[in-house]
Amino acid sequence: MILDEKDNSCIIPVKLNETIEIKVKENPSTCSHWVIEIGDDKLRPIDTLKSDVDTDFGVSRYRTFRIKAMKKGKSTINTIQTRNWIKVPIKKLEFIINVQ
């Protein structure tokens, strides 16, 4: 299952052991990057992928976070766009995952 900004604040049903991918636009030339925070042990991060793109203006790549559904129940994934020297997030996306 692939999620992106349009899925922000939605409750997403997934199956146990299913892999979730969160794909966000990123422009490293602005020194911003994305990080994730996972609410509990129902979800486990697998890895992070970066892919270069040349189709979207102002976007030089996509960052994809891959997460596995480990236990049944609801959990939250916060995806935060930040810069190292700024304490306040530039943007925050929240995905509510319901593992069934």
C-alpha cells in the first residue's frame, strides 16, 4: 500500500504483515528532509528509499518510508518535514493505521 499527502489524517486499514509505503516529495537543495515517528510497536520501520525525479517542478526526489504492520490495532505515523537548524516542523503529515 502506497500513501502520500492526499492520505493525510485518514484512517488507513491494513492487513497484519502488510508493508506500507509513505512517499513524500523532497528537495535537498533547500536543506529540508523528512523523518517519521511511529506511535508504538504495532508498526516497524523497514527502510527508507530515495529516488530522483525530473517531472515535478521544485522537487528533485521522492523519499519513501517502508513500514511493516506487526500487531493488530490502531497506530499513528507522523511524517515530519524539517530542517536541522529549525525546531518547528515545516510540514507534518499524520497517518492513522488500523492493522486488522
